[in-house]
Amino acid sequence: MQSFYIRYRNTQGTLMRILNAASRRALDLPVVQAEPAEHDHQVTLALDVNQKQVGQLYREWYAIADVIQVSSDQVSSGAAHTAEWTAAHPPAGVTMEESRAAARA
Amino acid sequence: MHKGADIVLQCLRAEGVELVFGYPGGAIMPLYDALEGSGVRHILTRHEQGAVFAAEGYARVTGEVGVAMATSGPGATNLVTGIADAKMDSVPLVCITGQVRSALIGTDAFQETDVFGVTLSLTKWSRLVRTLDEIPEAIAEGFHWARSGRPGPVVIDIPTDMLKAKKEFSGPVKFTPHARPADAKADGGFTDTTFTTKIAALLQQASKPVALVGAGAKLSGAIPELRRLLDDLNVPTFATVHGLGAVPPQAPYYLGMVGMHGTRAANTALHETDLLFVFGARLDDRVTGDPTRFAPHAKIVHFEIDPAQLDRVRPCEISVVGNLADTIPAFQTELRQHSLPDFSGWRAVACGAERAELDPRGLAQPTIRFLDELFSRLPQDSVVIADVGQHQMWAAQRYRSSSPRGFITSGGLGAMGFALPAAVGVQLAKPDTCVLCVSGDGGFQMNIQELATVRRLGLPVKMVIIDNKYLGMVRQWQQLFYQRNYAETDLSDNPDFVEIAKAYKIHSFRLNEDAMREFPVSNETGDEIDRFLRSPEPELLVFDCAPEANVFPMVPAGAALSEMLLEEEPTQ
């Protein structure tokens, strides 16, 4: 289970679009908490996702017009830490070498 | 004082809208009532799906925002397929729907549908207008999102009482998007010019580089920049179905279309490459084949405006996020400071005659000969619109356009019934251009009612039905992968399309395969095709195609690109 924090402007449908990115992947939504955060809003989601889905979700959330920032508690590397999307290139699920090796197998 | 409907139309004019496609109904009647004298021309289609596909056709050929309007309930739900199509193919589209009166929303009123909810996952942005004051802002913001970044569909749902109500109106507004931290970083992806040196270094290490061109190259308007870069790179290059026309087909390094029905040369090169440049393509499964075995030796350099499209198949070595109109010149500037390795040996193999674009037996197919004959006689800068199915892939394989917007089809969603209404939109946008609509017998019947729109407007659209009396592509799969169990794909009881067209007062005629058995075709057949293409009136040509003609090459679903079929194999 991994926690995601999505900061967004509370415009029509934005929260639904955020949730839809999870539901279209048939992910259960056991924890959804939306609340005001300073001048904006933030929704916290707990999702059972694999690493590939993490990358997809980051990108899809960021493509929503009124999403401001996406971050998560990363637990895959063993130690939990908060990872924020701070670069144009969002996090990838697997390394390039792993991926190429799988394609050649 | 202005009515809401007048405000909507004034805001549309402010966005540059001259043409809208639609179908009236109860909740949107006030908007129709205000059309006359508004400066916005309305095109009545005969079904809302026809309206949205026509708006898409207009948008695809011009690059401008297409606008469709419909009433609440069934009118709005009939737009849904077109909205999904626009999302998949990055088409700028604004749909304006009437909604039941504000007081009735949520009461399951007559013709009430939650179109905002229905389209939420299909739109880039949408708004259910709650007050009259919101209208100018909603339209300005909707057009902004439809045309910005990766273009896409927008829905603006307006309750009928908002369209009737009056208020003071000071004029349309401009929308300025809020800045967000990651935007600056995404924009900065290409200003950080280290990416150019990294790519140049990858090129130095590569021995089999290739380039793949997708729709993003066209949408960015960076075709001249892309062509200059490709000339400099001079590596084997291919295109997705939406990238066709971006690269001149006569370019010596060009290998044609890639993917499920791509050329043998393109698919083979993509499988062998060790460095893949992707320019504005999302690498969907029709392009990659089995994604786990896609370009197994390649490092990927992906130029893309939409970060959501990156790393979908597998992580890229270098992703360049930004408008190709900016990123390509930046890369080219760097590239010209380096001398590239000699790729001529690789180019000779990848582009060589041994990897001919189509199996020679395929070229003998009368339908392919017919399409070759048709396309070779088209005037320069014609636009071909293909529906969905076997004819679509034959057309994509055979039509060699140098025009970036010269081949239009529903590529991502694969929506049958697209071509005829889309051709209406294209012809209205390009009244002096030859517009050729190629459909199958299944797809043509899905929006056959738009013959009435063609006739009413006197549009000189040239319509071709490749009639094999089957849902041909499904039948082909049934033949190859379902032991010839042709379940519910037999259309042998098709109506007589020639007679149907006549009922719409559209001239029509039939050609059969016998006319294509001579090579070259007889003067009589050639003259008939020329007359058809040059007629100032709408025309329908029905080509009787062999029922079991198949499209090859074909990469079976789930197979790698290297496992393409070049001819029929025994049923397993």
C-alpha cells in the first residue's frame, strides 16, 4: 500500500478525474481523504499499486488541468520517504536495463 | 442586456469559430434560436455522432478547434464516441451541450443525462455552467484546454435556463492558466541543453539508429524542422498511421508505416534498432506489438509534449518534454556540431530491396490495384479520409501523401462510421480540395444518413465503398485466429449502395475486380475514375472486393513486430 498526496485546485470534476485515474485501472480506493490545504485542496489516497502503475498515475494526474503537485510515500526501496515529482521526467517503474533485458528474453 | 445564448455565440466568435456542427433539440433550442445573424454558421448533420465526427474532420484538417453542439440526454450521449475519438487522437474539440433547466438537474427529468459525469474520463476539461456569469470564462477556458499542450476534447454543458436568461455583457474574456511548479520544470526540459549532447553521444555509440514519427510531429506544426532534422540524421525512418504525410514518401530513408499492418521493412528495422528516436508518438500496442518484446535492443529517445505519454511501453533513455517546434531545432543545432558515424551500411540493409514494402503477391490484389489507381489519379494536395477496417489499412499502406494533414482516420479509437461525416467537415474546411472518403460496407452504414448532409450542402465529396460484404477486418481475424468461424460478420445481404445513393440524389456507380485484372487498367476504367475524381458534385463509387481478401503484412495481436505474417498461414 502506498500513499499519494495530490494537491489540486478544487474546480469542477478535478477530484473525480484524480480518482478516475485509479478506478480505470481497477484499483481499490480504501482511503480517500480530501481537504483544504492552504489556498488549494489536497487529496490523500492509499493505493495498492505496482511500480509501473506509480509512474502511470503520476503522469496521468499531472495531465489533469487543475492538479498542482503530486507526491507519494515511496516504500518500494525499503525505507519510506516522500518523493515529489520535481522533474519533467516522472518516476519510471523499472529501470531501462531491466526493461531491455526483459524484451530480449 | 444579452441572452445567455447570445453570449455563448459571441464568445465562440471571439475564439475564431465560424462553423459549428450540430443537431437541435429541446434543451439547446435557445442557442439555435440565436444563431441567425450571429456570424456562426451551423451545419445540420443527421445524427449527433455525424456532427461530432464532422467537427473532428474540420479540426484535423485545419488544426483549428472543431465545435459540435447537441441537446441534453440522447443528443449529448450521441457525442460520446466522437469525444473519445478526439481524446485518443489529440483532436482539439469543444462540445456544447444543452442541459435541462437548473432546477431540474438531478431529478431524472425528461432528456436529462449527467453528460459532465459521462464524459469526465474522456475529456481534457469540462464544465457544467451554473450561472450566467460563468459562460464567458467557461468558453475561454474550454478553448484554451482544447488547443493547448496535447490537444483534446472539452465539454461545456449549459442548462437551458442559462441560455434564455439575460444579463449585461461586457464582452468575451481571455483565460490565463494558473502556473504550477512542475510546468516550469517540464518546460525547462529542453532549455536544459544537456539533453542534446547526451543524444549526440548516444548517436556516436549507435550502429542501427531509426526514427519513428507520430501525430505529435504534425500537431506541433514542426514539420519543416522535423524534415530538416531527418535529412541530417539520414537514418531509416517510419511513421505511425497518424504520422503519415509528415515525412515525404520519396525520402530515400523512409520505410512507410510501422506497426500491426506496417511494412516489412519498417517493422524489421524497428525490431533490430539499437537507438530509437520517437517524435510525438505514444507507442500504443498497434505500433509496438507485444510491448514486452518491443525494440528489444534499443535505447529510446522520446520527444513528446505530453509527459503522460512517456515510459508507457518501457522507460526511455532520454525523454525530451516540450513542443517539438522548440526541441527539434535545439537538437539539430547541437547535432550539426558533430560528425555522425557512417550509417550507410545499416541504411542499405534497412532500406534495401530485400525488405520490399509489401509482399509482391499482395500487390496483385485487385483492391490494392484499385486503390493505387485511384490514389495515382488524385490531384495534388488531396485529402483522403479512411474509415476503420481493412480498407483503412490498405489505404494507409498505399496512399503516399507529402501533406501532413493529407490522410485522416480514426486511428486510436478505431471508430467505424467516422469517415463520411469527417469528410463533410474536411470538405467544408477545404472547399476547393479533392476530398476522398474511403469506407468499408460495414462502416459506411454506421453513418450513412450523412449522405443527406452531403447532398443538402452539395459538397463534392468523393465517396468510395470497398464492399466485400463482410466486416472484413473482423472476418480476417476470424479466418486467421478463430478457425474461420465467421460469427456475425457476414454482410452478404447488404443493401444496394448505388440505389441508396440515388435515393439521396447522389450520382453513383459500381466497379468490380474484373476492371482491375488488366494492368494498366483500360482507358475506359481510367477515364471513369478520372471523371469521378474531378466531378464538381458528390459521387459514390462502390468497388466490389473479393470477400476473403486480407491485409498483409500483419502482426498478430500479442506477437512481436518481428513475427509479422506476410501471407496466410494454415489455421491453427
